[in-house]
Amino acid sequence: MTAVKIDHRLTVASQPRQEALATLAAAGFATIINNRPDGEEPGQPGSAAEKAALERAGLDYRFIPVTAATITEADIRAFQEAVSGAKGPVYAHCRSGTRSVTLYVLGEVLAGRMNPGEIDAFGRAHGFDLSGAVQWLARNAARAPQVKGFYEPRSGSIQYVVADPKTRRCAIIDPVLDFDEKSGATATHQADEILAYVAREGLTVEWILDTHPHADHFSAAHYFKQKTGAPTAIGARVTDVQKLWQGFYNWPELATDGSQWDRLFAEGDSFKVGELSGRVMFSPGHTLASVTYVIGDAAFVHDTIFTPDSGTARADFPGGSAKALWASIQAILALPDDTRLFTGHDYEPGGRAAKWESTVGEQKRANPHLAGMTEERFVALREARDRTLPMPKLILHALQVNIRGGRLPEPEANGKRYLKFPLDALVGAAW
């Protein structure tokens, strides 16, 4: 293995032999970062085996797999956090070390500690061709909108601030209101972090958008409405979801006309984020009301398609349909191949760091639920898998909040708010 010391904190290297992993502790390293996806070449040690060997040696392990063509800002930030949070020197590796040092220099540029014009010389000084990093920065600078993802680890949800770089106007998509089901506590930590980012970046909030009524977290749309005054919106078919769940909750006084939002979007509706054009695609399947927001070269697909290593979303909620989900996904995959796709959840498969961005082209090539798939096989796969999945732990808590645009129940006579959910309503759900 070839190792290059970048600074006192970081060494980057080619793939170490399995028997050499245990020696890294004796060499003084505290954390090993693996930037290589499993299965790149025959005989490559897998992440699980590497993690086990390193843990036996008392070393921390981080798995942030990337390819040169698919590095995203989430990968860069995860690499930065793994290095800065390590308890000692870090040893990062991929096949040759190039991807690891690429993540490092991109992080330095994004943090303002390195000028893009310094990258080539830095790479040559350390024996690496970093032209890919220069190209990544050029592509990133040319993109519109600018997209900032905020990962919420309790539910694996991603919230987005989507900004027009020219006008500094933005939309907030699928924000999360903190909720602890054990104590019944609510909080606005996630939302306030987003508000702080908006203020720091000098952005003006123009829209608060939900892709659908969420089943695994409370929506913070109403909180953002109170804080910013920006209009809220969701897909027009939310009224069907309201009527469906009105029956589940025995809630005759619930307004089922979608009046809890300022605008209900139908298929093909358009809107603006600054000078950027946005349009709405009706994307049912996961729920009756799911929509995709296409803004500039980015599409916010939430619970339709996950990252390529995670497949697709479930379709067994009340009103869901695997067949409808397949049709919705095909419409998304008909977008240009370089369209950026931003998903709504990531569950860190294989222990890798969270990520949420891909492209239409990547999904066609690498998503096992989609590549070479037929509708018949997809529906069979999706329905078989969904039968094994327990319901989200917050579904009965969250829906009564989210079908009201993120509004918590009104206080009762004692000043306290109460959630209500039915027993034995979701018949046949896996335990």
C-alpha cells in the first residue's frame, strides 16, 4: 500500500491489504476512513470485513464510499466531519488514494481554507492528479439551484433549502419538527438550524413545500410559516389523504379541503424560486398525494427513489400502490440523465455515511430496483418486500399532525396538547 501524509492529521493511501489493517494502530492512527465502494474489483476486502478487523485492533472506522463521477457535497461534508471528529491521526484510503485526497481538497475549498487555483499544484506536490476536483468545483458553481441538505438522524429524513444563487430567494422542502415519542416532547432544533442557515446565507424564504403527508416525522411547515410568513404548499391530492385518515382517526371535525396549506399543487403546476422555474409532477404510489418538485436541474423526489444502493420506497401505506409507484418512477427517469435527484430519506445501508443526491443516469445504471427491471417484476419485488416491513414507529402519531400542515393538536382545557391514535387500525401490518 502507498501512503502519503497530507498533514499532521491526515494520511491518504491506496487499498491496504487485509493483513496490514491491524498494523495501523501500531503506526499511531486512530481512525480509518474507507472511501471505496464494495465490489469494485475481484478480491477487494469488503467494508464489513475491514470494519471487523479494525475494531479488533481498537481503531474507529468510517465508511464513506464514493466514485470519482458521483461525489456529492454530502460525501465531502461526511469526510470533513470524520477527520475533524477523530481522536487522533486519520488514515483514509480508496483504490489509489486519489478519491480520498479529492474529498479532502474539496472540503478545504468549501470551508474557505484553500483557493480552487491551488488544487492542481497541491495535487502535484503530493503525487496526485486532482483535475477531477477542479472539474467538480466548476460543475458545482454552474448549478442552479443551490441545494443544501440537512440530515435528521432520528428518522433518517433529509430537509432541503433550495436557493436561486442570483436572487438569494429560496424554498424549504420537507422540514422536520422534532418529536420524541418516549417523552412526548416536541422541539424545533432542526427547524432552527435551517433558519440560522437561511439568515447566515442572506436568503429570503419564498416557499415552504411538503412532498406528501409524512408518516415518520412531524412536518415543521406550520412553524416555518409562523417564522417567515412564506406560503405553504403540498400536492392537491392531500385532500384524498385527509379523507382517508379522517376515518382512521374518527375525526369528523377535520377539514378535508386542504385549507391548512396556502396552495395545493396539481400535476403540471408551475411556481418560481427567485428567477428559477419550478414545476410539479404528481408522483403517487408511496401515498395518494405524493408530488415531485422539479426546480432548475434538480428534482426533489422524496419517497419514490432512494440512493442507488437503497432501491425504492415502500408502497404499502393506506392508499399506496406499487403499480402507481412504478409509473411515477418512470416519469422521473424520463427527465434528462444529468438531472440531480434529491431523496427524502437515507438509512445508511452497510454502515456508510448518510447521502441523498444522485442523478437520473446513476439511477438507471445502478439502482437494483430499476436497472433492467420490468413493471411486473418491480411490483412483485416491492410488494414482497413491503410485507416484511413494520410500519414506521410514528405513523399514527405523525399523520394527525401532517394532514393539518404540521399543526399540533389544539390545547385542551388544561392547556396540554394530546395525540390520539387508534388501536388495531392498520390490519395486517408486520410486527
